Amino acid sequence: MLDTVVAIPVTPFAPDGGVDWDAHAALIGRLVAHGISTVTVNGNTGEFYALTPSEARRAVESAVAAVAAAGGGAEVVVGVGLDLPGATAAARHAAGAGAGALMIHQPVHPYRSAEGWIDYHRAIADAAPGLGVVLYVRDERIGGAEIRALADRCPNLIGVKYAVPDPVRFASVARDTRSDRLGWVAGLAELSAPGYWAAGATGFTSGLVNVVPELSLALLFALRDGDYPEAMRIWESARGFEELRAADAAADNVSVVKEALAQLGLCDRAVRPPSRLLPGPVRARIAESLADWQKEGWL
């Protein structure tokens, strides 16, 4: 489930401000049709923090139905988080809706102890014992000892999406965890994938995959083959677009993806605050990326 491109689909919005559920299903169906085997709904690229609880639940149901309509063959991972009662309720809903796993978002509480971090994740994992659980680690204070302690208490813990921008730290944490049962996912998308792969990751997350699934899959296959020159050639093709997403502390992370999808006619470019619609010069740079990908055969 994790040794692959872990797609994080967008949540498209309609002109009235609600979710465009037809577009949501179509975008997920497009991912599956292109060979994506793991879809994480309610992730950060899906604007999890801007969705209402009812929208997040419907997104799960929409994703499960879209995968089934596309012929199956893909696992649905569900992002849960925020307050503990809400997260455990979302976990139980995901299990009932037919999801395959949970991804627990990084806790946003300003005061986090190591013991509290373990208790938070354990309570959510225990709420859905039949689902695999993936940690989303963005806090460099969380090390191998904490992950190992959680793994000892949670038999359904299956992996870690590691998103601390430090490949040396990642290598140390993965080894200090000392667990053969956990999968490690490079959680900072295509640009982090080669470096984290060399240190033990066997999958990577992607928002870019919403736009050009062939490119993301080609990077995966090159890394699996150990063909780093080819991987870096593909990496360079993704670089400009991904750097737009990462600029200004990733302020436009989702907006860039949605703008590209809008230019392709796949969904509206609308985002919810605190994200923004992009200014003209950034839109023009996205158009250039799309044109380059068309020339290269990715689109």
C-alpha cells in the first residue's frame, strides 16, 4: 500500500463554495485509470483543515465509490486528525465506509509531549483496529524511540509518512525505530523522493500526480530500478512546478495544483482561505510547465 506513489487528491470546489462532488469522483477515477494504487483522501493537498467534518466524511465515501467505479485496484487511505474525539469518530467512519487505512495528521496542538503524542496516536489506532495506520511525522522532535514505542502498542501501525525536510534525520529515525514491519514514505513529494529513497523510503507522496500521473509514476519506476540518472532527469522536469508549491513556506501548495487542473479543464481553481487564488505571473509559469510536459509527452 505504501511502496508506491501515494496520491493526495485535491478537493475541488463549486462556484457556490461547496464541494464539487462530481469533479471529486472524476479526479480520483482519473488517478486510478492511470495506475495509481493508493489514494489518501483528506490530506493536506485535499485542504483537510478547510473542510467541515461532514465534508470530510463525504470525501471518504466519494473516494471509495470512485475507486470502485473505476474497477477497484486502489486502496483508499483516510486522513484524520484535529481533536481526539473527532479523529476517533472519523477513524470509525472510515472503517465503516470501506477505507483501507488511516493517515493520522500531525497534531496541531501547540503543546506536545512525547508521551501525549504516543497516547494521541494510540487512541486513534485503537478506534479502528481493522485498518492500517500511517503516521504523518513533521515534527523533528519525534524520533525512532517514540515511533518504536507506539509500534509496540499498536499492532495496526503499518508505516510512516516522514515530512521533516532533512534526509539525514530521516535516515537516523528510520534506523532508530528498528522495526521491519513499517513502510517509510517520503512525505515531501517528488523533490524529496530520490534522497529519501536512498535512505530507506520505498514510496513518496504526491500532489503533482493530480496533474501529470505519468511523470510521478515514471519517477517511481526509475527509483525502483535504481536508475538514479533517469530519476533525476524526471526530477528536473517536476522541479519548477514543485518549487512553486514550496515557495513562501508552501503558501500556494494547493493553489498551484488546482490552477494546473483548471488550465487542463479538470476542475475549478477555487481554494478556501487561508490559501489564495494565484496572481497572473504565477499562473503564467504554471502554463509554461504544462506546455513543457506536453512537449515531453507527460500530458
